[in-house]
Amino acid sequence: MPASVAPAPVSRRRLLQASGASAAVIALGIRAPQAQAETAPQPEGLFSLGVACGAPRPDGMVLWTRLAPEPLAEDGHGGMEGKDVTVRWHVAKDPEFRQITARGQALAQPALAHAVHPRVEGLEPATDYFYRFSVGRQNSPVGRFRTLPAEGAEVESFSVGVVSCQAWYHGHFTAHKHLAAEEELDLVVFVGDYIYEYGITESNLWRQGVEVGPAHQVEAETLEQYRLRYALFKSDPHLQAVHARVPAVAVWDDHEVQNDYLGGSSSTGVPDDLFAHRIAVAYRAFYENMPLDLEALPDGPDSDITTGFDVGNLARLTLLDTRQFRDPAPTDPEDQQRPERSMLGAEQEEWASDRLADSPATWNILANGVVVAAITEDRVDMWDGYPAARQRLLDAMAGAPNPVVLTGDIHRHVATELLADFSDPGSGTVGVELICTSVGSDGDGAKTDANTPDWLQHEYVKHYDGRRGYLHLRLTPEELVSSFYIVEWVEADDTAPKLLSARFTTPAGDSRLIPA
Amino acid sequence: MSSTPDAVTGLTAHPALASIELTWDPLGWDPLIDHFRIYAVAGEASPGEPDEADLLGKTVYPRFVHVDLDPAGETWTYRVLAVSDAGLRGEASDAMTGTSQPSVTATGREIARIGDFDGRTLELHLAPSSYEQIAVDYPDAVIEYEQGVDEPGTAWPYLLPGPGDAWAGSTAHRARWTLTLDGEPSAPHDLAIWLADTTRLGGILRVRVNEEAMADIELPTGSTRGSREGDATLPDSPLLRSFHELEMPEGLLQSGENVIEFELAEGGWVAWDAVGLFAREG
């Protein structure tokens, strides 16, 4: 969003603007034209957390890795000494790196947990590339990506994986294994709860065949604890495979900080001025561990993860932050209906509406953390708690071609049509909402459960499945095909085959979910 | 980004019941503070340079509560330092000594008690998580408990619901504690009310003795987890304990039967740790 968002005092972004960026960009692990650090021998296994890329553009990408020879070192520094390390990167047109297209260096620094976020530029649009990092003689795993199509280009198809709610301790990431093997895949969208902050104890460690030490048994509150939590989750080989396979973009929900926190407020009674310190370290750890652009680097407890991009003229993606700027939970039903209540905050709301209004794309995709569709009035953590804000969003969607909302949060696959006005069943549909189930959260699950009637009571809700899995979208100028995949178990091991739970077609110009 | 954090300043120790609250000045955002480390030694002697063997805890907040101290009172001396995002440690603060406030549960003579003053709800009825049964078992929103007849595990539910609790009919519940005194109280008495947790709603716990208003206790904002978890003394438990000890106004208690009534008049439930009546010694 929001170059227009006023930066808080002592803004690092302001420093960047003021200093011409060079020194700060080097310090931030983005670019280091000359070797900045000693090349002392480093321990083996520097790339144990894999590689990733994101923030896609037609001419480039942000590449990511975090050096961690001992990823589960309890101080959160991954076994690295407190020194800077120069990391080289290469981008090539072939996986053997014979045709190098771009190269550069970044500085891995202890202040960012030895994560680097170089942005490679000057690439060709709609072109496949391979990338890897190296330090000394150690090479990282090879990642790959396809740059976005050129602005306004005609695009035949674009495929997206959607995942959420990665409670590592509840089960194996079998869904990621299958997603990484998808034949058609251009992007993965994480729609929240990439990590969970809860302590991992006997009672919630349902992933069989693993053990965790005492440092994981407490709720994450400090930077070292959040860093350690990301390292634990990102140690999963299937998650690493997804990241290496395609670019990733992400929005957060609550568990990247604390269950049910909202705005700047804790859900457990910690005063706001204190809780800001926890938000600051949690947001920092999110930046350090994701392939994000510089704009997402937090400034204290303020961060900006909202962003967007176009896939030629086929699709416009807009990533929303439904956690940081929302109003408090309603105090009573009257408060819940107050027209000025906001989920996105005024600036983000205007920005999102503008992106919908100006869109040249056939498909307009909004990724957000919580369910938009009206389900029950007591689900106040979802847009149900913000009905007036939802109506404004639906009104904005009504003015754009083919809106599609991508959501996570509920640990269930749900496919629903979005009515123009949920208080008027005859108001027609303005879009569809595709809610992906969790990768791990809630363990094996079952197709139906106690929550099923709440969702399927509505005619506009077309599908419900309570098992783990992922969502696959294939967009073409003519239609959107959404495939809801599940796996029948995740707790015992990662061998469950993928099953198709449901598939829908949404024709362009006709916002319905038609079973396919 | 990788500068060494400043020394911690403004360290202050605030005495409380069975705990000492430490606060200090926040250090800003650059460098980002990974966490603060709190070092403590018993007594009034300064710990000198921080020794990892004296590490009491770590926190991201410029505040730390040293809990589970002896209710009779303890004295500790503290130093705090900051660790930056790069793992660099700042200088430790000056030493600060604090003494916890003695509790009547340690200094007084116990007259009567429900539950154990131990930071846990576990010995109470329906603990640690069967709160929904309270609405079923007490449809009139009144809990009666007779000292010497009833037992905490069967007659004193671990939660007292309030108007903010939809699951309990959004009703102010009352818990009535009947106890018999052998004679007219000769010494001042104190009422100890220890809570294992409260809700994010806070509220008012109204105390009446023999139908006369005694106090409205303003409830602190709690974690709202005490309805599902019963042990606030576990490491990193989210439960937010609170301690309330009130002197009984003279003449309120009488020889024979007395009724001390707790009403959750506003807000959400309290999770009891224990309640007790104590006579002052000497």
C-alpha cells in the first residue's frame, strides 16, 4: 500500500530515502556490490532452511535465504557467529547454471538473523529462471521461478497454489509435498498462520516421529523465540520444496504474533504499550523469514505487507492485511453494526478499492486472512464482526471484473459465492471466495464436523471439507478452475495420497461456483 | 542496525503480594531489542556483573513480574540488560532491591479457607475446564458453600461467572460462603481473595458480609485462559493472577453464623485460586 502511509518516527524507510539507500540497503542484506565481510570458513549446512523467492515482477524477483548451520540453536541465530557473511547469488536460465543471467552479492548480518533478500532485476518477462546462493564452496539448493508476464500482455493461463495454517506440530506437511509436485504452478499464496506461536508440548505435538526440546515448549514472545519457531517450521523438507518450486507471496493472520490479537492489542490483557514490543519482534521475524520486498521491513511495531501485482492482463493480485489495522472486537451487537467499523483501516480500504476500480485484469484476486462471507454473527474475528466494512468491500468488488477472494484461517476447505448484499439473499453474486484448509492445523480432521452445519446452512456455500490439504487455481481468460485437494491423514506420516475433494469452474463474467 | 543496546535505566521494583513487579525504561526500536534478561540474587547484596546462573527470566517487554514468592515476603536484588537483534548485549542496569508485600495468608491466623493459595484452580469444583457445567448446575446463578460441611472439590466451582459471560446466561452470579465463628472477633480480620485469572473484560467483584456492602474490587484485565487452564505457576503460563487482601471493617463479623457473599457484578468471570479469612496475630 501505501507509500502514502505515514511512517512512524525513526523510520528506517525514511532513512533509506534520505541516504540514497546504498549503505542501508547493504545493511539490510539486499545488495553488497563489493565484498563487505570477511570470508572466514563457515560451518557446513549453511543452507539448511532452503531458499525462496517472492515479490514477483515482470523483470525480477526477491530471492531469499537464511544461513543456519544449526537451525534450532536456541538463541535464534541458527548457529551463526555474530559476524557478517557475504552471500553470492546467481540466476541462470538452466539448472546447471551454465547460462548465468544475473549475479550479485548480499550481506548476511546477525541483526537480520543472517537472512538476505536480494532483488534481482533486468530479467525477461514470462521467462523461467533458476537461482542459488553460495558462501565459500557451499551452494544452496536450486530454486526456480518464472517472471511475471509483461504489463498488459495476453496470458493463456496462470496457476496458483493456496495454503494456510501450518501448525507443524499437528501433522506432516503432506499437502506441501503434493503442491510442490503440481505440474502447473506459477505461484504459491500463503494466506496466514505461516507459524503458530503456541508452546509445543505433549498435548499438541500430534506429528509423529519428531521430538522438540524445552525451548520450543514455551509460547514465542521474544525475537529469538520467533526466529526459532520459523526455523523449526521451515526445516520441513516439503515446505522447502514448495518454496524452491515457485515464488511465494504471503499475508499474515493472527498466529504470526498471538492468537486473536487485533490492531495493536493483545488478546491476553497485555497493555498496548507493552504489547507493541512483541508485535515488533514478531513482524521482524516474519520479514526475516519470508521472501519479501524492502517495504515489508517493519519499523518498530509498524509494518506494511500489503502489496499487489498484475499477471499481464489476466489477473490482478492484491494482498491485504486484515490484522494490523482492524478495529477492536465489537462490544455488543449494536457496536458490531456501526458503519464506521473497519477491518482494513481507512487507507488500506481506499487503496484496495482503487486497485479494484482501476483494474485492467480479467480476474481480480484479493488474498486476506479471514473469511469474508457471512456465516454467523458470533464469528466476530472474521468479516462477520465487521459487516459494514464487508459491505463496502463487496460494493468495491461489484465494480471490478471477476473478483475472487482467497482466505485461510478456519482449517476447512470452503467454497462460497459472495452475495452483493448478504442481508438480501436475492441480491446476486459479485464474486467467489475460495477458502483453503490448513496444511497442518487440527491434525487429521474429518470431512464433516460440528462446524459443518453453520457453513452449509447457506445456499451460497457450495462446499465444506474439514481435512488437511491445499487449493489449486488455474486461471485462463475464459474461466477459473478451483481444485480443493485433501489428504486423509497427516499425523502418522507424510505418505497420504492427495484426493480431490471438490472442483469448481467459475466462468469469466459469471461469478458462480459450478461443480466440474 | 547492529549497534550495541543502551544500558537499561529506570529499573524500579514494585512490591506486591507474593510477587515483585519490575519495570524499566523502554529502549526504542533501533536496534530492535530481541529480549531483556533479568538477573536476580536473594537478599539485598548487588549481584555484581550478571552471572548466567542468576538468570531469572527473559522478556520482550520492559516489564517483568517475579512471581511465586513466599507469601510471607521475600527480598531480591535485580539487574536487567538488553539483547539486540544481532545478539549484542548492552550494559546491565544498576542494581535494584525489592521486597514483596507479606500476605495475610502467611502473617495471619487462618480462620477459614476455600481452596489452596497456590496459583492453581485445580482443587476446585469443575476445574480446570468444565465451566459450561456451572450454568447447568447453578441455574439460579447462586452458589452456596457452607464451611465445615462442603468441600472445595465438589461445592465451589472454579469460576464465578458474570454478566459478560454469555455461556452462563450473561448473569451476575453470586457465591455465598457461610461460616460460623465461635465468638466475637477480638483481633482485626483480613479477607484474602486470590484469583488465578480474570477475563479481558475485567469487571467488578462485589463483596458483602452479612448483607452489608464491604467492597467493590475492580478486577484487572486477565488472559481469559483460566477457564481452560488451571495452573498459573507453570512456566510461561498465560494466566494473569491477581491478589486482593482486604481488612474487615470492625463489627461486620459476628459470633455465630456469617455469610460472605461474592457477586460478579460487572464484567467477565474470575477463576478462583482460593479465598480465606485470617485473624491478625499479636
